[in-house]
Amino acid sequence: MKCMYCGETESKVIDSRVGDDGMTIRRRRECVKCGKRFTTYEKIEPVAVYVIKKSGNRQPFDVQKVRSGIIKACEKRPVPIGKIDNLVAEIEKTVYNMPENEIQSTKIGDLVMQGLKEIDDVAYVRFASVYRQFKDINTLLSEIKDILSAKNDI
């Protein structure tokens, strides 16, 4: 690991800690040449999972795309970033724990919608309107009625 300050390849580990998700290790290092400290992270390299798009194209699973979609849906809503992080981590875990190394994009969209439904109704409807490509206001209204009736059943 090269020092980001002087380029030296030798450093010593001062402290190691397991990350909050239990999947990463955070290491504080000190350069043996310049003495400056920096942090590195170790993460397990997952097996490649490919997403099969509606068009039939395949592309590598990118958890950042999932995260950005969820953040857009939750924009200007009182949703703590911790809840978003937990949802993203849960979706990532689900995708990588599937027996196949290919997954339909619709399955990922369903996982996001399921998670958003539990977090925030407005974020759920925002995501659903894009994901399900509502054709008109009646389809949107029908989805909102379903949410309201589910809440009244509780």
C-alpha cells in the first residue's frame, strides 16, 4: 500500500477495526518514511453478478445505482440516511446470496419497492411511478389507494 503523501510502499498498521456492516476492515496506517497517517479499507471482493435488463442486455450489478435510485426517491423526505444504507445493504446481500449469478432487473426493482414501502410511502410511490412506468393518473391513484387500504387493515 503506497503512502498517499510521499509514495512510500512501507507502512505499519496502528489500528484495525471491523466495519459497521461486518464486511469491511478499517485499518489506520502510519508511513514509515514520512510518519503521516492514513486509513485503508479491506472488503471482500464479491463474485460477479450480472443484471439482465428489460432489453435483454447484461451488465454487472452496481450497488451504487441501487443506492442512487433510492436516494432520488427519498429526496426531500424525512428518511434517515441510516435507513437508506440499511436497505441498500440488505438488497446487496440478497443479490449476492442468490444461487444464480444473473438476476432480472425487475427482481431488484421489486426488492427496492418492498424496502421503500416499509420506510416511506411517498418515496415508495415516487420509485413505483418510475419503475412501473405509470401510464396515467388513474394507475397512480390505484397504487395510492392500495397503500391506504393496507394501512387501514393494520
